[in-house]
Amino acid sequence: MADVVSSDTKNKSFSDISGLQPWLLQQLTQLKIRQPTPIQFHCIPPALEGKDVIGAAKTGSGKTLAFVIPILHQLSSDPYGIYALVLTPTRELAFQIADQFKGLGVPMDLRLSVVVGGLERLIQTSELSRAPHIVVATPGRLADILETSPEFTLKKIKVLVLDEADRLMDGRFDTQLKTIWSALPEKRQTLLYSATITDRVQRMKELASSQVFLWQSDLSE
Ligand code: ADP
Ligand code: MG
């Protein structure tokens, strides 16, 4: 997929991202993912350092692996309880994200739950009671489960991902997002990826920590 790698990362490989765990490098090689895309090259290092990240680049620029890689890296040294929550606007995207976690996370005993509308609620609730490492969810179903299953908690989340943040925050999900925000711990890392930086995405910057790292691709690329 050479077309997603632009000039500024042409000669870079994932091993140029310092500190990435060797098993992840091996797994990327195995999946024939050789060079980081610009958003991956720029946003993975601050994410590994625990900073909040806001990354913007057009569709197809590899935003998913820009959060999947640092989450699996951190998870493999701290494999307890619910670790990361990924919010995305559609069920199709939720399944695609889950596939990328599973593909790269093959060497790990990864517990992942997809929480989206249209799947059996009871099964999802019982899956969640088994303390998955990663929950990939659309806002509607997650808010619904939070409201109806008081035993389910998000208080242990260490990393929150907002995927396609411009779409998540276009107003459609406001009520559900409010429910979800109030269930999250204040101390967490937030990774936000978006195709565009809308006013609402910009406002998230104020909600994130002062450590936030913002990277936006050159839109002429
Ligand atoms: P976005 O979320 O920015 O729209 P995706 O994360 O869905 O983009 O990635 C688009 C496609 O590019 C996917 O098929 C993904 O597997 C592939 N891809 C991502 N990163 C790389 C990479 N570094 N090298 C090759 N292919 C990649
Ligand atoms: Mg995407």
C-alpha cells in the first residue's frame, strides 16, 4: 500500500519509532506493513510517551494503526482489566477496527469486545463482565449499556480513543457522549483522530490535558 506513505516518511520504517516492542515490529513485518504513514510516524511516539494526541489526516491515511499500535504496545506490558475504549461512529468501522487489533494482536491473548447496535445485548453485557482489554463501541449501544447495567464500569479505562472524531462530534451523538463522558475516569490518555479539525474537535483540545500533541497532515498531500 505504498500510496498511503508520502515523501516525508518514505525512508522510514517502524523500527525508526524508538522503543516499539520487538514483537510488534515482527508482527507488522508479517502483515507486510513496512513503512509508517505520516500520521503513524508522527503520532505514535507521543502516544507511547503517554501524551494526549490529536491527529488529523484524510481518509485512508492509516489513522487506525496510529492508535492500535501504541495501545497494543502499552497493553502487552500492563495486561489488566479494561484498558482502552475506542469510540467510532458506525458499526462497520467498529468491526474494521476490531479486525486491526486482532490481526496485530495475534501473539497476545487479547480480550476484545465489540459493542454496537444490532448485536445481542445480553451477549455483549456478559462479554463486558469478563473484563475485556479493549472495547470498541458506537456511542448509542455503549450509552445504553451504561444506563441499564450499573455493574458495568468504565472507571478503569486508561486510554480513550475518539476515532473519526469529526463525525462522532457532529451533534448526532451528543446525548450518548454525555453519558459516556460522565462514566470515564478523569485521569486517562485521550487519542483523537479525525479527517478534519472542526470547531468541536478543536474544543476537545481544551478538554484534553495540557500535554496534548497536535499533528495535522498537509492537506495538499
Ligand atoms: P483512515 O482511518 O485514516 O481512513 P485506515 O486506518 O482505515 O485509514 O487505513 C486505510 C488502509 O491502509 C487500511 O487497509 C490499512 O490496513 C492500510 N494501512 C494502514 N497503515 C498502513 C501502512 N503503514 N502501510 C501499509 N498499509 C497501511
Ligand atoms: Mg478511520
